[in-house]
Amino acid sequence: MEFFVQQFVNALQLGSLYALIALGYTMVYGVLLLINFAHGDIFMVGAFLGVFGSITLDLPFVPTLVLSMVLTGLLGVGIERVAYKPLRQASRLSVVITALGVGLLLENGMLALTGANPRSYPQTFITTRVYDIGGVAISNVKIIIIVLAALLFAGLYTIVQRTKWGMAMRAISYDKFAVPLMGVSQDQIISLTFLLGTGLAAAGGILWGVAFPVLNPYMGLRVGWKAFVAAVVGGIGDIRGAAAGGLLLGFIEIFVPAYGDSIGISSTWRDPIAFGLLLIILVVRPTGLFGVARRQKV
Amino acid sequence: MLFSVQDLHVSYGSIRAVHGVSFEVDEGEIVTLIGANGAGKSTILNTIAGLQRPDQGEIIYRGANLARMDAHNVVKQGVALVPEGRRIFGNLTVYENLRLAGFQVSRDDLEARIKLVYSYFPRLEERRDQLGDTLSGGEQQMLAVGRALVTGGRLMLLDEPSMGLAPILVQHIFEILAEINRQGTTILLVEQNAHMALKLANRGYVLETGSVMLSGPSKELAESPEVQRAYLGG
Ligand SMILES: Nc1ncnc2c1ncn2[C@@H]1O[C@H](COP(=O)(O)OP(=O)(O)OP(=O)(O)O)[C@@H](O)[C@H]1O
Ligand SMILES: [Mg+2]
């Protein structure tokens, strides 16, 4: 029982991190029908800005988190303005290639800047404490990650559902044509989408670095791909879907190796099984868990 | 003169959709542009609204030239387009559609204007939490007009509001448009349904393949042989 609860908390932690990153993919896709393949590398930049905040500037956890979210958010807005905006009328393929190029630029730029040695946050960043909750040992780090991710998601959900900015984001994803007629600048909404999506990826990056303290410039590749798959499985374009997809992936990735051995499945099968299950979901529901069939737009 | 379009030229690549159109609308008027499929009616309205760039020409509203203005800034000037096909956001509720139309409007004005819209179209208030997708065509048209009112448009451009609606509904919506006009909104109405349009409007222009062929008071147009033959089945 204790083992199960611990694995459950681990799964929630990992799933929350995937969810935070998946949100950015899904939001950008929602407004631009663009898959931002640089998003995983933006997540990496967010994690490294945590190193900058905590070590270079010697800031505590919360200011570092805020700093990284703001700077990474602005980086996301800048990337959209410089790299994607000029291609709004261009073919999908040119945009995808540009996004991959931006990702390479970020990876290699970070490599040049920080070198190949893995980095981590200082011990004092979050002082680890282990709580005994009903006989189960749970570290405060996990609780912090899960609670923060939940709060960030709730904040985003409120913005998207309750504010005029969120309404504009949803409206763009339905029909771009009429949005300016409401007095809304489409460029502003797109910038806001990038700001929020990449800001959340930065939060994901820092929390990831807290949970798994080995940061390197390529850390965004694997994590980015997985979060992207989570967004697709959840139903790309829907933020509830990104959260659900991220959590689902976290649960599969933790529970397969945790219980696989006892039924004769080696833990090296973790990724094939995780992606196989996700593939089955997509076969059954091609639009993902929360997705609705999109009207073909011209 | 509240509003005038002078020598407007618009093209899509090599297709010249509008060439040299001029017309005027006075404060408080209802003016209609009528014309067949492909005459360039939507192109003209979309260009006024800032969704399309003209090659040449001026669009003057209260002394400001709208011809090179972005669409969201045209709205700020007080010009609102009710687009062809209504273009309701189907994934937003009725209230959210109206709320979004008030994006640039202050909180107080917004609530007052939404109330006004509900007073013209009580159906929308009954349906306020329903998604746009679930409305009937007539209700969607009401919502499209409602959104234009919420933006604060003092000049309302309507692109074929009768499209696809039963005659009785068209009648109803045109009556509300007349009322909206009496309350001080100037209207430029584009229609294929020349019969209804000329009944509502004070004056009209007849558009053929991108140019104005005829213009005059609605009564005269309705009686002219060309209009009778081409648009009124006479
Ligand atoms: N996006 C576009 N690309 C190319 N040509 C276009 C485009 N939109 C309109 N046209 C052409 O421009 C001309 C005018 O079209 P427009 O839609 O303005 O006519 P309309 O009078 O509104 O017609 P309808 O009554 O069918 O709505 C037509 O010949 C049309 O084929
Ligand atoms: Mg048209």
C-alpha cells in the first residue's frame, strides 16, 4: 500500500510536469494551427534560466521561478514575432522547418553559453523535507511540484474561460476571420498565447530541474516530444486535454516499470508500452480525449 | 457627409473584383448596395472594414481615412461589419460572443449595450448560455447584429443578412434594423434580395461586376426597368 501511494505521487509529479509543457503546444496549435517544435527547447531555456536566477543572481526559489517564467515568456513572444509571424501565409512545411531550426539554435546557443557539463540548482533552492503522511514517506518537493502545477493550470483555465483575452483565444481557434471585427488585434492575442504557453514551459523546466537535477542543453528533446504526444492524445487545441494527456503519460510511465517486473515485463519496455497505449487511444479516438473534429477551414 | 467611398479599386491577385466604385452615406440614412453574385459587394464591405487592402481609393468616415487601417482599429472608429455568413463563434456562448465584441468597450458601456441588444432580440437573452453552434440561422443573424451593436458601431455594414433565412424571419430582422436605425445608427446594407433591401433603404446603388451602374432613391430604383428586370423578376 505504501509502495502504491508513493508511486501514485510520483506519477502525479511526472504527469504534472508533462502537462505544464503540453499546455504550450496545445495553446499555440489552438490559435495558429502551428506545432511549435521549438517548445521543448524553450522548456530547456526556462530550466537554465533557473540556474541563472538561483546561482548567478543567488535568488531564492519563488523569485527565480517568476524571473524564468517572465524571461522565457518574452523569449517565446520574440520567437513568434521574428521567426513565425513572417511565415503566417507560408506553407506548413516552411513553418515546421523554421521551428525545428529555432530549436537547434536554442540548443546549440545554450551549449555554447554553458558548456557540456550538466547543471543543477543549489541545495538551498528547495530544502528537502520528508513528511510521514499516514505511514507513507513523501518529500515536500513532490508536493510543491504537484500543487504549483495545479495552481498554474487553474490560473490558465480561468484566463481562458473567464476573461475577454481567453474568449479571444478561443474565438481565433474557431474562426480567425471574424476576430478583428470584434475590435481584437489578432497579433496581440497570438503574442499573449506565446507568452502564457512558454511561461508555463519555463515553470515546467524549473520544476523538472528540481525533481530531476541534471540539466543539459538537450534535455528538451525527449521531454518535449513526450509532452507533445501528451497534447495530441489529450486532444490538441484543448487545454483540459493537455492536462489529461500529461497526467496519463505520467501514470503510464511510472506504473509500467513499478509493477511490470512482477508480471514479467522489464522496465526497458516503459517507453514502448507508454507510446503503444497512447497510440491505441488515438486509433480509438483520433481527435484525442478532449478533441472535437475540426471543421476544415480555408 | 458621414461616410464616403471614392474611386475604390480592389483585386485578389490578378482578379480585379472592384474597379472605381464611389458612393456616399449620410448620417442617419439606410443605404443599400444591391447586385448579383460576384458583383463585388462583399469585397467592398470587407475593404471598408479593413479586412482587405484596396489598390487605390479613399474610404472616409467622419473625416478619417480608413483605407489603410487595420480591421480592429476600424472598429474603434465606430464602423462595424456584420459579415456574410454571420461568422458566429460557435464554440463561444451567446453571452461570450457579445462580451468579446465589447473587447475595447468599458465595463459600464458593455453591460448597457448587451442589455440593449437583449431588448432588441429577447431570444438572445433566453439563449445567453447556449453555444453559438446550437443557434438557428435566424438567431445567429440576430447575434451577429448584436455583436456589431456591442462594438459601438455608429455605422453598421451588413452583408446579406437575409441569406438563407425564411421570409418571415427576414421581415422580423429588417424591422429591428429599422428600429436600430431610428435610434441613431447609420446603415449600409448589402443585399441580393433587392425587394426587401429597397423597401428598407432610403437610397440605393446597383452594382454590376465591380462598378456602380445605377443609383438613386429606393422608390425610383424599384421602379426602374433595369432593376425590375434583373433583380425583381419583373
Ligand atoms: N478570396 C478571393 N480570392 C479570389 N477571388 C475572389 C475572392 N473573393 C472574391 N473573389 C472574386 O471577386 C469577385 C467579387 O466577389 P464578392 O464576394 O465581393 O462578390 P459578392 O457581390 O459579395 O457576391 P455574393 O453575392 O455571391 O456574395 C468575384 O468575381 C469573386 O469570384
Ligand atoms: Mg458576398
